Amino acid sequence: MQQANTPSLWLDRDRVEANIRRMHEHLLGLGVRLRPHLKTCKSMPVAQMMQAAGASCFTVSTLAEARYFHAQGLHDLLYAVGIAPGKLEPCAALMRSGCRLTITLDNLTAASAVAAAARQHAVSYRVLLEIDCDGERAGFAPDTKTLIQAARILDQAGCEVAGVMTHAGGSYHCRDRDCLRRAADNERDTTVLAAQRLRAHGFAAPVVSIGSTPTASFAGDLTGVTEVRPGTYVFQDLVMVGLGVCTADDIAISVLCEVIGHRAEHGELIVDAGWMALSRDPGNSDQDGQCGFGLVCDLAGGLLDGLQVRHVNQEHGVIADHAGRAIDLSAFPVGTRLRILPNHACATAAQYAGYHVMAADQDQNLYWERCSGW
Ligand SMILES: Cc1ncc(COP(=O)(O)O)c(C=O)c1O
């Protein structure tokens, strides 16, 4: 770490392992299958750690991820972004190459496009109908007629109506454990209701797929759910700390940077990690806003009390004391190396082509590549 290029992205393998173990034990204890979301790590060695913990099916957020992970031997993939008609031919190509790909949709136009493409390409798309459980983003209302109409359109074209899925994005606004537990119960109840309606209309709909890291962490009863798709849990981040999902000691990625100057009149440090290195994600606006664009650690990973990245430009980050006290600049001469914990792990990791990997039992650093693009 003393010699590495800055800014660079570091992954603590022991923490990743612990995060995977904790989530997998929790969910397997609740009797559900895990379908981890790979959008956070986008890296095969991390997926292999999930496999070692028992995962055999996965979720992706781009077709680039689907192609990358399929080429590396993962064959059961859910592409969990509503399907764009223009992506149906690339999906068919993936399926023809042996990928058990499932797609999602939440409207009749998309259902008709999938039906038309199924006839045109002579493929049977496997589809989960997306349900809106909290008004946060996309999905059919669970009690709407169009849900059943979409299922019929797909079925008549020979597609497989595999079931329903949702993502409880609203859980990110919770401020206490009760709210998180309610969000988890609501995520379950909404999808189970939608699946029951499909079954009452003659569709098998065997899959009930839910998942966000906050609700997966706080779920206590998943009766009726068949699989859960957390993603951020693998690295954790400051948003998750703010929600009470984990502690800063669980965060498994950090950005290594170096002090390049001082703003002496303000008692602030300038480092070579701006938004290109950290992302511009301000974290969760519902939280107390004490993290700025990331919290600051020493090289050993110990949090430096009160220090946060207050401002970011493209390649500059300004580190200030949260309470407005002047930092003792003599403790951080130019050349000092620091590590920044991410607000949003997916966004920060996306700034890099790969991870420098550290672990307690490993002397030499490994480098694990990530896939990128769409
Ligand atoms: C469809 C879907 N499933 C699962 C997840 C995973 O949620 P989290 O990042 O909270 O683990 C996401 C996150 O955006 C998602 O969009």
C-alpha cells in the first residue's frame, strides 16, 4: 500500500468473506435460496466466494455482466432491470449459448415486445414480472389486472411466466429498525400476494424473488419467498452503516489516496481522490449527512475521528473536520497516505477497473478485475 498507485481501490478479502458468511447464514436459516446481486462486485473471484458459501444462481444489472459471468461459468442469471426491447436479441443469443437467463418486465408494451421476439427468434424467454412494493421505482401494482394480462401475453407466445420479483428501494429511507422490519415484511407480502394472484389465474409462477441489503438483513420471516437478491452486503458501505445494517468495521472496500496539499487557512487537507475516485454519490439524504463523500481512515484502516471528505472536484478531494475544527496539519504532511470509506460501494467501485486485494494470510497483493460497460 505504501508503493501502490493512488488513487486505487482496495478490497479486504477477510471482510468480504465475513459479509458473505453472515448474509448467507441468515438467509439460509430463513429457508430461502440466495441469488446474490453481482452489480456491486462485478468480479468473478468475489462471485466464487459466494459460490463457496453455497450460492448457485446470481443476479446481474447489465448484459455486459451477464456475458462476463456466463463466460466464467455462471449459468443461472437473472437480469434484474426491466427489459428494453432492443436487448431481446442479445438475450436470445445468451440463451442459445447455454445461459439460463431470466428477464424482467413491468408493462404490457414490454410483454408484447417479448412475445413478438419469442416468435421471431423461436426462443422461450423466462420472465419474472416486476412488482412495485413501495412506490419507489418500477413494477406492476400487485393487485392490478395488467399483471395477469402480461402473464397471458407471455404465455400465449410460449414464454415461461416464472413468477414475480421486487426490490424494496424504499427501505433506504428508513431511520430505525422497526421501519426496516416493516419494509422487509411489506416486500414479502406484496410479492407473495402477486404470485398468489398469478397462480389463481392458472400460472405456476414458482419464483417469488425479493431483495435489498437492508430488507434482507432485517427479514425475520420469509414464508412464501423463494429467493433473495442482496448486492451491497458483499462490501457494505456508509449508507448501510447509517441504516444500522452494519458497522464501519464491516466495510470491505476503500480508496487509497495521498495528501497533496493543505488549505492552511481552513485547517483542511487536499488529497488526490476527487469524484473520479470516490464517485459523487452523497450517500443517503435521509441520514444525518455526517459522511460527506466518504469517511477517512489511516493506512491500517482505523477511522480518523471526525474527518470526512467535505468537497470533491474531478481529481481533488478536500478533507475537513465534521465539527468544523481545524485539522492539525502537521500530523498529515504532503505524501501522507489515507484510505476513504465509500458512501455507496457500487458507485465507488464502478470508478475502477479492478481491486487490489489484501488479506491477513497473504503477503503479496492480488489484483482482481471487474467487468464494466453495458
Ligand atoms: C432489482 C434489484 N435487486 C436487488 C438489488 C440489491 O439491493 P442492495 O444494493 O440493497 O443490496 C438491487 C439494487 O439496486 C436491485 O435493483
